[in-house]
Amino acid sequence: MKSFAVIGCGRFGAAVAKVLSELGNEVLAIDINADAVKDIAEFVTYAVEADVMDESTLRDLGISNMDAVVVSIGSNIQASIMATLIAKELGVKRVISKVHTELHAKVLRKIGVDRVIFPERDMGRRVAHNLASQNILDYIEISPEYSIVEIEVPDSWVGKNLKELKLRNKYGVNVIAIKGEYDINVSPTSEVIVKDKDIIIIIGSVEDVAKVEIRVGSEK
């Protein structure tokens, strides 16, 4: 069992806290709003109403002992920055912060945040990729340079093996898995034949993945 603290229990923070708890982890939820604390209390291990800009309060709550802290504060950028800074100064192993703007992200990176998340931007990109081609089932940006995409194979790929498709040679991407109707083949060999309705999961640079999306989208 791991222990996490989620600071800020709005829609995003509450969702993170609930899923972490459902996965069997110990979760401490913190918010300055009493109603938010009341709403999340039944889903987590502990729920506390507290001022996250007070270092002594976060220290007393045992933040430094957490495996990771998620700072999910909404519009109060000052509170987000202070909570992130305090968590890092208290020695938290990993701090992940929700941000709204590039400037917000830049400030947090300067003070040592381990990862920033743009929920609205990232979801917007996923929706756009899905809309651009009905074959694109999901799009995950794992860094500014690389992404993972789930593609329902187009008709022209069916019956061919990965060697024949030459996805790496043509587009520079790697196939990391193929999901069939009843199973999933992780790290498939070049001899694996693609079947109708299979889903291919590829990884590559944002530019290379886009080439595949354009190619697949042009078939529909």
C-alpha cells in the first residue's frame, strides 16, 4: 500500500483521490473548503480542512511521509505555488501539480515540481485527435515530444503482418501492443498478422505519430 496526499478537492482532485483510494492506497485529502472536505471524506482514508499555504500545518499532517503529493488547486495560483514549494521543501518524493497556463507551469518547474498536468488542454487534444479520424480511439501525450496512440486498424492493414506494414520504416513509430477481441499481445513480433477490429497501440514522436494518424484518417 502506498500513501498519497491530494491537495485541492475540486472535480479533478476529487477524481484523483477517489481512484487512488479505490486502488487500495491510503489517501489524505486536503482542502480549505469545508464542503469539499465533507464531499470527499467517505471516499478517502482521511479528509482534512486546512490552509495549504501554512508549512507547519502540512508538516503536522505528515506530508513528508507521503509517496507522492498531487496539488490540484483550481484558480488560486498562489496557493498552488506555495503548496508545491512546501511539499518539495518538506522532502516529498514526488510532487505532481495541476496547472492552467504555461507561466504557471514554468514557475512550478523552477521550484522543482516533478510533473505538471494540463487537464483541460490534454483532454482537448485527445478529443481533437479522436475527431480527426474515427480510427483513433485514444491519444496520450507522455511528454512534449512523444505520444501513444490506439488505432483501430483500417481495412488496408487487415491480413498483413507487422513486417509487411513496415510502420517503423515508413513512419518511425513502434508497435508496443495489439489488442484483439479477447486478448492483448504485448511486444508483438514482426510475424503477427493484423485482424479485422484489432487495435494497434503505437508509440513515437508527436510528429511521427501524426503521420500515421493522417494516413489512417485518409482511408475513411
